[in-house]
Amino acid sequence: MVVLLLLTACATTAESPPSARADGKLTIATPYAIDDLDPITSGYWGVEFGYVELLMRASENGVPTPWVLSELAAVDGRTWRLKVNEGVTFVNGKPFDAKALAATLTWSAENQPGFSRSANFASAEVTGPLEVTLKTSEPTPTMPNLLADESNVLVMDVEAYKQHVASKKGAEALLNAGLYTGPYKVTSLDVKGAELAPVASYWQGRPALDGLSIRFVAEATSRMQAVQAGEADLALYMPVSAARTLRGRTDAYFLKGEPTGLVFGLISRVASPLMRDEAVRRAIYLATDYRAIAEEVLQGHVGHAKAVFPPGYPYTIETQTTDLNRAASELEAAGWTAGEDGIRQRTAAAW
């Protein structure tokens, strides 16, 4: 069960400063620093800033579409056919073909436990110059969604990464490894920020920007002031309080993004002894005031969550309701008895 909140809030200039327009560059202030370009520790940030790509792309209607893949098709319940677009190359010039795709899928299954479990990965076999057959141990109808999630499979040069690991060189060596296929490449990275340049040989043509600067600014007010002063074009992950601060101003605006998947939420840790009890989990979900989260805590800047997925997705089912009486009934039926102080306990025998 997930409480859908906000994908991205940002402040942006009403009219981009001359420096941003004249040289074709964009400057973004973000609170989250990128430590390195390692696909395991920091690779997921690359999709957000354009130097990493995915096999599939998330969409606003919840149905992923091909990205670096040209086709993803279910052959049967446990078999998927994947085809790569022609002409895709890594920044280092090596082709991203069927062999590289099979290596990427296999490496991801071995090094990203979440992907291995959720995809029921069994094998990835080259079945054509640009085609791979993916086998799963169980039917996995969510495969398109899994391949559109930056925490699962990044399009990367596995061979080059393994060589980097074997060399035992520092993280800075990855700057020149050209591991990814994105439209931009990171040319410098330190504790203050990163500089990115367009990849001239990018497989989809020359990127639109002439450059991208990312500044790591932890404090929200400082990010907002950077936009107002023309030192940044976008400030990401702004708190909803910024909307009130910017109301009526013309030097910056508060914008909200549409979610393209699960965002922030409340998820039960069923390994915990208390949360193993289904009745407790049901009671917590029923006792959660979803309206108050949206309208009071987040000041009406997000929608009232009624389902795990955003409204409008073809597979969205409204399951989130607030009902304190039902929550109490769930606990009573499971043997959780309220004492005079209102705190519920369960006898050892009931466990």
C-alpha cells in the first residue's frame, strides 16, 4: 500500500537568465549529491540527468514504451523477446548489441537483488545480432515496468565496468570509461556539482542542450534563491512550503510534476514480528488519513491518494480508504484488545 505524494517539485525562472539562453546550457540545483558514476551505488541518478538510459521508458499513462529497446514482446508466460535499436553505442564507442544486452541483463540479475527477485530472472540468451531471449522461472507480466525502473537495469558496458573494478582504480576513473549510452556525458564531478557535455555520436542525434551543470545544494532556500538570482534554471525537490513563498512572484515559479509510477509511500516491513500480522497491517492502512496527508500536511499540492498507482492508469484499483471503525474491528477479531489507556495488546497465546 502506497501513499502517492509528489514526484518532483521545482522552482524555475519566469524568463531564463541570459547565460542560460545565450550558450544553450541548463543549470539545475538538486539536494542530492552524486558521489560517482558507479552503476551500483549511484547509477540511478544518471537517468534523471541524461547520462544513463533504460531499456524501457515510463509513461504518464502507466504503460511503459520502448526506449533503447525497439521491441519487448512476450513469447509465452516465461519467455520474452527483446530487440535493440540499430546504431546504439556506448559513449566509449562500443556497440550496444545483443551480446551487450545479454551481458547487461545477466549482470543486473547478479548485482541488483531486487531485479533478480521481481523479474524471476533465469537466463538471457543471444538469439540474433540485436535480439535477446529472456527466460524467467515464473510468469512475470510486469517485465515492461521492471525494465523502466532505474533501480533494476541500466544500459551499460558491463565489460568496461568489470575492467574498471579489476583495475582497482578510484571512482574518478569512471569519468573516462564511457559506460553508458545517454545523450550527455559527465566531464567533471566533485562535491559541489557536475558538468555534462553532449555526446556528438549519440544514437538519437545531437542532444538539444550544449551543456548541463548540476549543483549540489542541500538547503531548499538556497536552491530557490539560486533560481531567483539567475544562478540556476531549475531547483529540484522543493518542499511544498516554497509554493506559498513564491506565490505572486515573477522571478520564480513552483511547478509540480505528474507521477509516472510509484513515488513516496508507506510500505510494511513484514520481516518485523509485529508487521507479520495481517490484521495489524490492514488496521494501519485503514487508520491512515490519506486526505489529511494531501490537503493538510502537503497543503493541497498533491492529489488525495486512493490507490497504490496514480489515477488514470489502466491497472489502478482504488484500495486506500480511511475507516477507523473497520481498523478497530480488524484488531479485535485478531485478538488485539484495548486496555483502559487505549493501547491494544495481544496475549502470548494468540501469537
